[in-house]
Amino acid sequence: MRSSSAAGTAGGGGGFAAASADFKFAAAVAGFGLLLQDSPFKGSTSYDDVVVWAEAGLAEATVRAPDPVNSDRPDFIRLIRLVRGGSNG
């Protein structure tokens, strides 16, 4: 589930980099779940990858009009960092 190989859009070009903020954030949530379960399907996904994806989803979503759903995204990023063992955030 690396960002360079993840399918970003159905039928569209550009891959993960061209994906919407919501897609990137959803990928972070899914990746985090796979890591927590130590799933064999996590591939080479790391907590660092998940943070990068979630932050991309947060940054791009913040540019749009404020949305109450997006207000939980910073808390999710802090949770990932907590689980990862990072103290910043």
C-alpha cells in the first residue's frame, strides 16, 4: 500500500498523487487498521506512510470549505503518532 503504487482514482490517471483528499485519508485509515492488526495485507506500509497519507488528506481538505467531518482528522493523525511512538503532534 505504498503511495506510489496505490490506485488513486477509478479509471483516472495520476495514481495516488492525483487522488482526492478524502481518498488519501481513507487510505490512511485503512492502512492504520492493517498495521494495528499486523495484517499480511499491509505489505510494506509503515506508520510513517500512514501519517503522510493522513496529513495529505488533511491539508487538501482544509483548503476546501470548512467541514465538520474534517475536524476529526487532526485527532486521527495524533492517534497514529501516539501508536507509532512519536511524541510530536
